[in-house]
Amino acid sequence: MNKCLYEQLFIPHGDSAMYEEHLWNVWHGKGFRSYLDQGLFLGEHIQVIHLLLLPLHILWPSHLLLELTESVALGFCTVPVFLIGRRHSGSEKAAFWLAMAWLLFFPMHYLDIAIDQKTFRPIALAVPALFWMIEFAERRSVRGTIIFLILALSAKEDVALITCPLLMVLAVLEFRQGRSAVFSDASDTSTKASCGKVFAVLSVLSLAYLMIAVLILIPAFRSGGDVHYSQYFGDLGRSPGELLKTAFTDPARVLAHVLSVRTALYVCVFLLPLGLTPLFSPLRLLSAVFTFVMLALLQLNVADGGDLPPVPYHHFHAPMLPVLFWAASVGLRSGGDALRRMIPQGKALETESSTGLSTLIFLSCALTAVTGSAMPCGASFWSDESPFGVHSLYIPTDVQQQERSRLAQKVVAMIPKSAHVASTDFIHTRLTHCERSYDYSDYPRAVNNYKPGVPPDTDYIVIDTGHRYSKIRTPSEVPELNDGSGSWELLPDQFNGVFLVLKRRGI
């Protein structure tokens, strides 16, 4: 599906193909950035996990590498889900059905392909890392826990909103169960600290990392500016300081956002597909509280000026999902115990109750995916009237879209790799391997000193008139052809007006 979106020119550059541009620019000596960023990418997020793909990207320098990696990583989460489920339920059958339920859990589907067709995001790679962190922590392996903690945090700084409480919950569980033995790894036999103490220390370190990243590292790469996603919280504040001020001076306004109908919807979206089983493990579920509150406070429609769908149709909920399935794994056992107490023949059901609950979870995920998912398990995928349907996005029947997809390859072949090119979104995705690949939009960029127009070293301008957000449909609407400078010429139309290609005179 991701490959189809790429071929149909539906994957945007921002928040998707820009990450492939990071890899291309790093191994071509241009720095860890895309030219969409306001500087180095570290001024946006401390997000470096995709750099691990550099060796593969050198062999296969394509955005499809990132797409494949993300899809495989999310799919193979079934392995840790199975292991965790088997440990807590004591049943391989129960663990199997829980792992299969993961594949049908529709909030996970939007991590692979979001509602706006943004696909690869590094934070999706935090999901398997968090699952494996939980798995190794419960095995009491210090090395594995730390390795996957670091991997998870490298996917995005705010993953610490999960790792901090999650590790503290693991510490509490260790203290509660009275386990004081050292980690079982041979390399850690000299360790005298208990598991609980180590988890508590890692929890504190996660919180410290988050504070350092948000208050020091990111502002340092933004010339002292606040983290850009502060604006996502609308009237609650546009900087970390303003957000804290609102929380202390006007807590009623914050609570009004948290205790809202939308928040209740989020609860249903995350818990109903899992048959409410995470509620049988409230302490583990508490690990998700910080991230869930953040989701409740998001005001994307205010920040972006649009009517964006709520969570979970984007990526913000990604770190929560391992916690939900961890709690559901324990819920298989706890829920099974409750079921046996309620049914007179409960003792006879001892081995079947967990399997029955996990089967219920699988069926619940399958049923909710019909209405909630945009994947083939969802009804919208097969609808000819849906904008997310197979014949709208993946195998379009629209003749103009088929032509647009075909002509995109001709545009790419026409632009020299040595050129400095500015392009509109969607065709921008295909031009990231040029010497410079600038964004052509109304959004002010640092590469042009936040002024309108294109950078002065731009050689070509490519405008995709056929995508749904295009503001330019004809040559008469191109500012560079109407400014009277005569600096640009419109090349002969080889694309039936679907693409407009301008070349700077004299090059």
C-alpha cells in the first residue's frame, strides 16, 4: 500500500519523505537535515533512530526503504506481543490470538499510513523498541532493557513521557513482589542493585533526558527558540513556559480539555478494541497517563487552522500502544481469574479462560477495524465513495491521476541531479536527490531568510498542479512569471499542464 501511494505521488515530503532526504544528505556531506527544516533537524526533534538505516540506504537509496522498514517493524511487534502474552497468560494459544489482534488494532494502522497519507515517521520505530524493552525488563535483563530504552528515546524525545512512568511502574512491581535478585545476564552478575532500583534510576534518567531535550538541546539548534510543537496546544500556551503557567494559574481550563467528550472518545478508541482488558491491570495502564493527557490537550485544529481528525488518526499515540498491550496481557490472566470466579464451572475453565479472552480481543479488534481502519480490513478501503478507498489512493481509476503518476517520472528525468530545484509538495518527494531540493510554498523557510519566493540559487521550479492542495493551476498564476523581472522562463509543456517547469534564464 505504501508503495502504491509513493507511485501515485500521494506521499508528501513534509513529515514523510523528508526523513529519506536526511539520510541522503548525511552521506552526501550536507548535514542531518532536509531543506524543509529551519536548520539542522535537531532543532525540530531529537530524533535520530532512522540514521541506523544509513548502511542499507547506501545500497538502496530510496524512500521505499523507509516505508518497508516501518511496515516490517510494526508487523514484527507480534513477536514481543506473543512473548509477553504467553508469560502473563500461561497459554500459547492466548498469546497467539493477542499477537494476531495487534495486526488488526486499528490505532496501529495509522502509524503506518496516517489519515493524511503521511507514512514514514521515526516515532513508529519506537513501538517495537518499547515492546522489547518491556520484554527484557520482565526477563530482568539490564543490558537488553537499556539498549531498547536508548533505541526508543532515539525515535523522539517525547517517548520519555512513556518510558519515565513505565520504568517507575516496573520498579514498583519489583518492590511489590519483593524481588531483590540481581539481573540474570552473566555480564551483570557483579551488579548488587535490585531490579526495582535500576528501573527507578532509568525512570528518573528518562525524565531528565526529556527536560534537557526540550529546554536545552532543541532550543540550542533553533537559535534559542521554543520547541515548535508547543503551538499544538492552542490557547493553553505556545511555549513550555506558557503551558506550565496555564497549568498552575488556570487549572480549570486544562481540566476542561482533559475531561471532555473528545477524551472519552479516545478512551473508547484505545480500550474497546481490546475488550477493556487493560483495565484489569490499572497500575500498568497508568504508564500511559502522561502521553494520554498530552493527547487530550492537543488542539491541532487550532494550531493548523484546519479540521484535522482527532487521535488516533496521526502518530501522536504511538508510544502508548505497547503499554496497552502489556496491560492487556496481564488482563488475560486477571480477567480469566475473574471469569472463573463468576462461573460455577470456573475451575474447569482454568486453561481456556485466557484463550477465550484473547479470542474476544481478536474479534473485537477485527470488528472495530471494519469502521475504524483505512486498511483492507476496513470498510472505507473498499468503498468507491471513500477518499481513502483503494480506487482513490492505491489503484486509482481516475484517468487524470493515472496520467499524473506517469508524468512524474518524466519530470524527475528532466531535472539534472546537479540542479538546485524548488518544488511543490508531492513532486518534491521525488526530487530530494538533487543538489538542493527546496520547498515551493507560501511557508517562509530559513533557506530563503524567511522571505517569500525561492532562494536566489534556485535553478528550476517544478509545480504540481494536479495535487489536491495546489494553489497554482495555470502558468498565469505563477508569481515568478508575473513579477516583471524576466528571470524565469516556462519550459515547453510536455506534461499536459499537470506539471509546470520553470528554468532560470542564463543557466
